[in-house]
Amino acid sequence: MAHRFSFSWQTLAVLAELCATPSRWRHGYGLAKVTGLKSGTLYPVLVRLADRGLVEACWEDEQPAGRPRRHLYRITPEGLAVATTALAQARPAGDQVRAGARVRGGRRVAGQAAPWTG
């Protein structure tokens, strides 16, 4: 049975960014910079996505000098399929799946975007 999810614009921003490079492990700080989300919003989104099996998470293998190890995230194959569908439904036909676009309600997701036309 297929899962049906309803996502906030913040979650769509994270999914769009993870979809851009689905095989790449990303750390939260980098995702926060790209999406413009604060940590109090970003990390709960990542935890919920991981709990649903849409994102996988792991710790860095080694602790780099001068900072603690980071938690890394990447989208799962199921997450990529769900995210692609959710992003397509949230945006006008013909837009590409990428961070920086506007979603339902005209809210800015991340980066600079063309005006919402839907």
C-alpha cells in the first residue's frame, strides 16, 4: 500500500535539496545554509523524515580535529519517489524539482525564486 504524506513548505525545502543530489550524504549545517531553515525547524523535519523511512541518517566515520562528529543525511529510494511526487504536486507543471522554488501558498522555500504563478 502506498504511503500518503502531506508536507509543510519547510519539509518540501529539505526534500528538494536532498533530491538534488540523492546519493550524497549531507550534514544539517549545510542543509540549513541552503534551505534557510533554522536548526529548531530543520532537525525536527529530518527526524520525522528518518522516522518515516524517507531519509537515512548516520554519524561521520571520524571526528575531524576541532569539531564534533556530524550527523549525516541522505534521501532513501522510497523518499526520492515520495519527494518527487510531493514536489511535483506542490509546484506548477513544468517546474523542475530543485531548492529555491516556491510551493503552495507562495511561500519562499530557499534561495532566490521566480514569483509564484500558481
